[in-house]
Amino acid sequence: MMCRVLGVSRSSYYRWIKNPINKREQKQMELSREIKDAYFDAKGRNGSPRLAKDLQASGVNISRTTVARHMKNIGLRSKLSKKFGVTTDASHNYNVAPNLLNREFNQKEPMRACVSDITYICCKDGFLYLTCVIDLFDRKLIGWSISDNLTASGTVIPAIRMDNRNRPLICCSTTG
């Protein structure tokens, strides 16, 4: 009754029940899986021309346009390398912080000098910024903060450390 209403022959219905995915769809799924594997093996750096050459070298008969079509359907895009740009400008008229450590990074007492740095973590929705503070005596992490922006309030670690004589520590902060 259902086959008659839908206008499908019984043999087609039973063939679909036995194998719902036809051979062409299976081949397309296999190609997509191989393209995805090659893409992630190249850490997302290769586009369709290089991926096609890599797949052809491994014995898969595929063209660049087919790879490009599959990449578009899957949602894969190659990472574009950016041209190097100088970000540091030493010739400026801004105040320069005093050099309190004078390159003495080996400390003899714990919690007398600490340094901090900011790095970024690439995520799907953008970047997160990680600020770490390290004690120079034993190189242990004493504080950290994660923020979604690079503003001073977002990257400051709120705890102020004092030594056993209630004196503030010497802290030097670098960004970048």
C-alpha cells in the first residue's frame, strides 16, 4: 500500500531497506574522509591543489576540482600565511619602565622577583589571552589569568604578593 501511494516499486523499496546508502554515496563519503584526513595531516595548511597532489601520490585517483568541491561541502579552508609585519617600534616618545632586575634572572630567595608574560590561544571563535606570573627563584607558576581581550583589566592578575617582611615584590611585566 505504501509503495503504491509513494509511487515506488516494491523492489526499489526492499533494495533501499537492505542498503540505504548506494555505492556512489559510499564512494563520496570515503573520498570526503580521505580528504579530511589529508587536510588534518597537513595541519590545515594545504588547499585543494596540494591536497589533490598528496592524495594522488598516495594512490587516490582524484582531481583538484573534486577536492575543492568536497572541501567546500565539508567546510574546510586552508590557513593562509600572513606576511611578516614589524610590531615593535623602539623609536617612540613614551615612558619606558625602569629595568629593576638588570638581567639578574637567577634569584637566591623565593618570591623576591617574578616575571609575567602574555600569550594567545587560538580558539574556534577567536583568541583567548593567557597571562602567567613565574617566580624567578624556582621558576614555578604563581599566578595566571585568562581573558578574551587584551585590555589591562582583562589581563591583570588581581592578587598582589608580599614577602615575609610585608614588602612588595619586584615584578616586571612583558607583553607580546
